[in-house]
Amino acid sequence: MACAVSTETAPFDPARPYTLAGSVSLRPEEFGALVYNFATRRLSFLKSPLLVAVVRELAQQPDVTTALATAGVPDAEHDRYLRALAGLAEAGTIGPRP
């Protein structure tokens, strides 16, 4: 009898701690940052310096919501940034911290 193993990742949860994936490098640019994933060889962009600040802040904060506040994201913009971070998690740019 075979055992099924799930290959799906857990859904993005702003109450959890996250960090930049170990295989990902950020290069600051005027518009935000270039994002390069050495594992997938995928190049993408963060088109907002504030989003870059949030991504960098993730490693120091106990959860995503605190990272948003610490980086200075206005409360009215939290939903938009949470959607962006969920996309980054889905792409493997950020991941949950243990």
C-alpha cells in the first residue's frame, strides 16, 4: 500500500513568522529590488521600496503583521501588501520561519 505525501505548501498566514528564502538574493534598485532565486534561476522584481523594506523586516519580526507595521506600511495598505506577500510565498521568494 502506497503512502501519499502532500507536495503542497501551507497557505500564507500573516500570523506566522516568515523570512527571505535561503536561495533568494535581493539587489536594491531605485524602483525596489531585483529578486534572483538561485535554485530556480528565476528573476523577478519588487516594484516598491516599501515592499523591499517589509521583506527585509520579516526575518526580525515575530509575524508578518508586525513586519508591516515596523516597515511603516499604512494600515489602509495592509491588505494590498498581504496579497503581495502571499504571492511571494507562493513563488518561493519568502517562506515560513521555523
